[in-house]
Amino acid sequence: MNFSVFFTNRCNMNCSYCYEKNKKECSMSYEIIDKTIDFIVSKKHENPTEKLSIVTHGGEPLLEFEKIKYFVSALKNRIENVSYIITTNATLLNDENIDFLIKNYAQISISIDGNEKAHNSNRIFHNRRGSFDIVIQNSKKILDRAPFDICARMTVNRKNVEYLFDGVKWLLDFGFVSISPVPDQYDNNWTDSDMNELYNQGVQIIDYLKGYKGDCKVDLIDDALVRCMNSACDGGRTSFTIDTDGSIYPCLAAAGVSEFVIGSVDNGINHESVERILEWAQAKNQACIGCSRYEYCDCTRCKIINKIYTGDLNTPIVAICNIENVKIRLSQYYQKVFPNGQNALNKE
């Protein structure tokens, strides 16, 4: 089971591609945190054999570090073996919260978009000052102290796609060994030229990794090879997103959209709402029939993202289709370069 918990919608940054910035700024109260813990415990008792992971989400979650500490401590007193996950912009990292994260979290990701030019083209403070300097300063602190790999999460869009290869190389040189470039699939302003640039940048990454001597894992370049076929939507069954007011949604994409509320931490799950959403997944995307990636694409599995970004449950998002095609081309090239399926992470 997976729970994504929004401790706050506030953020100390003003990134150009942020999908949270139009939400009302608020944070989860201690009362709602206690009810969220009760809800998670009840679901765990209903599914005692299910592994449990919890994403402490935001906004910038470390703005509510004290509440996160309270939540983790209180839940540990009631449930064992919880895998905690967080993505942070790293601007608020300090000795105290670094120690806490390393001790309690299984996965930590830093939002850093590559080199300075790529990063500061999008990831800026409210005063429009770039955040690169403070992010690398704090990233160095946690990289030096963490006994496990810290992931660099790169958001790639039209403004910084030309720096993707340079950014990956810079991050490897800096000390990251786990790098996850994520193209902004909700921006329909991508052009064919941009998509070609995304592919060409990916090819450069693959060529570079062929001769790379260290251990590393870079996503995107072989995504189409390792992705499994779509499973049925598990929103409201084993996947829950809890907003700051205690409203429950089936997934992160739906958070904050009242149409997709499936319950609350006060009243539990509305099973009729869950079934209605699951029924949507059964309808075919007519525009996608015949596509070789039909059983793998986000737009054919998740009708919620279609509705939010196109206004129709079964109309796919153009950018997702185009990015999926780039991933296929990159995976084909990856197979040529690594014919045995060798992954850079496992080089001898």
C-alpha cells in the first residue's frame, strides 16, 4: 500500500513548471495528522500482509519539518516496517533534518535540474533569484552523510532540454549516482523540434555511459525496456493521497480536484466514488487503439490525468504520447549500445 500525504501546499520557491502553485496555500493541522495516522493504521489492519510506503509530500515538505517528525514518531509507535519517501528542493536542508531523513527514510530525492544554467532556468525563488548555489551546497552535505544513494530528480522542459546531457554529466561528476530525468509531460507546448532535442540529448547520455567507469543509474534512456504492462488502477484500494484538509484522493494527479475526492480521514472511503473511478479505466481511448504502447502508456491507464489536462476522460495528453515515442526510440538505441541489457548501475 502506498500513501502520499500532503503536509503542506506551501513552497519557498516559484518554479516555472510547478503543478501545485495554483492551489490554496495551507498546511496539515496536528488534528488532521492524528486522523491521517488513524486512517493509515486502519488500512494496514485491513491488509496486514501489504508492504507500506508513505510519501511525505508538498509543496516543500520540509517547511513542515516539525509536523513530519511528529507524524513519523507517532506512526512508528503503531506500525512497524514503514518505508518513508521524500522529494525535497534541498534549500531547507540542515544538520538536524538531514540526520532525521537519513535515519528514518528509505528513499530521498533532491530536485535539481542539472547544471546551473538548466536548474536556474526554472527553479527560482519568489524574488526570481536562482536556487542552484544553495541546492548544491546542501546536496553535498547529504551526499557526504547518507549511507544510501540519494536520487537527483531532474525536471526537463522546453527551457532546459538542450542542457540535459550536460546536466546529467555534471550531476555524475558532483557525486550523484542515481539520476532521474523526468520530461514535463503536462506541458503541451513541446514542439517536434523539442522532442528531437530530447532524443538527441538522450543519445548523448547513452554514448557517454558506454565509456563511464563508475557505478550509476540514469532513468529515461531505457524506460520503455523496463516498464511493465499497465495494471488496473489501484486508487482507493491500495493507493491513497491525503490532502492537507484530510480529503482523500486516488492518486497524486487528482489531489485538490474536488471531482475526484473518494473520502476523508474523518469518514473513510466512499466506495461508490472509488468504483466510479475504476469503471472509467475500463473504457478504451479510441484515439489510442492500435498504438503498440497502448498497454504501457499513462494515458490509457489513468483517465484522471486525461480529464484534468484535456477535459475528457479518454482523450490522451499530446505531450505524453510524444514523450512515450521518444522513450521508445531511446530504448531501441540503448539496446544497440548495450545488447546484453547491461545497465550502467551494474558494471563490473
